[in-house]
Amino acid sequence: MRRAGNLWPQVISFENLLGAAEEAARGKRKRPDVACFLLNLEGELVRLREELASGQYQPGAYRTFVVREPKPRIISAAPFRDRVVHHCLTRVLEPIFERRFAHQSFACRKGKGTHRALAVAAEGCRRHPYVLKCDVRKYFASIDHAILKEGLARVVKCPRTLALAARIINGSNAQEEANAYFPGDDLFTPSRRRRGLPLGNQTSQFFANVYLNRVDQFVLRELRPGLYARYVDDFLLFGNEKRALAEMRARLENFLCAQRLRLHPGKSRVYRTRDGVTFLGWRVFPDRVRLVRSNVVRWRRRMRAMRAACADGKISLPEVSQRVQAWVAHAEHGHTRSLRRQLFARYIFNRTEQGRIRSAGRVLEQQSQERPRLEPQQQQSREQEQQQRASLRRVGGAVP
């Protein structure tokens, strides 16, 4: 395909900036920095457009924090005006690269996602006896800036658009250490080459797909497994022979070395599909898909926390219901019916007048104590129903 050019007018157009601001503010309008920006939206966008057009735009400092589930990670939050610029850039570049991305890449793309990737993994387990599972070691911290810029320039030829992308890449804050030596390196090569993209950026998700697109093409054109799926840095290559997949792993390692990446030694190996393979928080078998135990443990912990928060009046029952329904929608993609019944039989929310939470059994017991007058009516209705059934049998009528 020909390289795309003359993109800069589209990138800095007011319509693109306005759409980028709306996307960046989605679900975050109540945050102080977002509300302040939106309060003078037109003036902020005009000022931002002037900075971009004159080349004076400079990214601000990141705010970092640590999330510990499912594992400890450093998250970097850019200032809101920088997030607007990130969306502004990806709104133009994503459609161009989308035509070049492999269909088997499922992360951060419209119409894709974790559940589509899970469906492909389940199909692979049904069709093939073996699977090669690969995980790139410290992927985001290992992304080489020079190789990423080269990948962008291979598709885009607009100098000012590439310059903005380079400015965002160069403005990345320090990530966790991911020092590694590759063939041809000298003692100081790892310290001279800049690497690492911040987790949490809109552009980081897009750049991650750009960086690994060459790996996708290599797997599909050269290795040709029976079935292939990738979500960010997790790969699944399905096949009918264990030895063939082991050879694919060796060739894939060599190709990743050229991208200055390494496979995780403890997470990259060949499995029998009948034994199950862990992928995206699920345990996938040929005949079933189960949530991994750590996911269930985290959800139980969240349920207990929500129950306590609801008892204290910190969250409402509709909010609890919304969160539970979101988790159920996710869990329904696997064979989790008995698990869901077990969980929700134990964690049932019901607010009393005093603001306390009771279990389902306690609720039924309390209701029977509060309204004993219903019991004779219920008993009477059952006796009447039995009498009606007996009369119908005597006359030969149909008994409902």
C-alpha cells in the first residue's frame, strides 16, 4: 500500500480537536481538570490548535500511581489537554493503520476485544490438540522508540504528523527497568536507546499494535499456524504437532530479537489443549471455558467491599446492580452458570430501613415475621385450589 500523506490539516482541524475532546472527556466530566477544560472548551481548543500549528506544543508531566490487581503496574495519567492531543492524533492514524493490521489482533480495536479473542481461542482448542502460548517480557517497558518511529514512517509520510507522534513518544516518562542485550549490542547500547511507553495513554495502546503488527504478519505469512490470536502481548498459535510449534517458537524468538523484544521464559511454552490454556483471565478447554481462580477471588473481594459500602450508604443499590450486571455480562462468555448461582446465593444485597444489609434467608425470615396475616390467606388459597382440582377430576375436566 502507498504511504499516507497530507494528514496535518486533518489532524489540527477544529472539528477533529472537538471530537477528540469529547472522546477524552467521556466518563470523566466530573473530574476537576476535565471540568475546568470543558468550561472554556472553545478557547482551550483554539489555544491548543495554535500551539500545534506553530510547533510550540509540549506535553506536560505525567501523574503516576500504582494498581495492584491483577498484578502491580505503574499507570501514567497525562494532563487532560495532552489526552485531547492523543485522541486527536489517533483519530486520524487509526483508520489508516486499521487496513494494515491483521484480523487476528484483538486489542484496542473497534469490533474486536477480549471476548472475540476468547472465542477464537475456544475454537482453536476444539480444532487442534496443541497450542503455543507466548508472552512478551515487559512489553510496554521494552518498546524501542527508534523502531516504533520507523514503523510509523513506513505507513505515514506526513512530516508534521510524524513529528507530533515523535514528540508524544519522546515525552514518555520513565518506565520499569527492562535492560536486555541483543545481537550486535555493545556494553552501552541499552543505556543509549530510549524505550518504554506509559501505560494508560490512548496513544500507547495504538502504538503497541503498530509495533507488533510486523510480528503478526510474520506469524501469518511465514509460520502459518493452524489458528492464531493476539491480544496486546499475549499470543496463541494452534497446531496439530508439538514439534512444529516448538520450531515456531524458536523462529518467533529470533524475529522478536530484531524488534528488541524477548519472550517471557516462564510463560511461553507448548500446551496440550485438553489440559487447558490460560488466556485473558480464562482457562480454555476444548469443551468448556472457565474463569481462572484469581479472577473469582478478586470478584468475591469486590462483592464483600460493595456490600460493606452499601451498608454504610456510600453506594446505592442501583450502583451495585450496575456493577454486578457488568460482571455477569463478562462471565456469561464462559461456562459459569453454577459459579454465578453460588456467588449470588451468598452475596445478596437488600437494604433495611436502618441501612443494614441482610442475606436472602434473613430477608425471607423477617418478611414472614412482619406480615403473619398473609399466612392464613395463603393457606386458604391452597385449600380452594385443591378443592377445584378435585371437582374437575370428578367431572372429567382437564386439570391445569
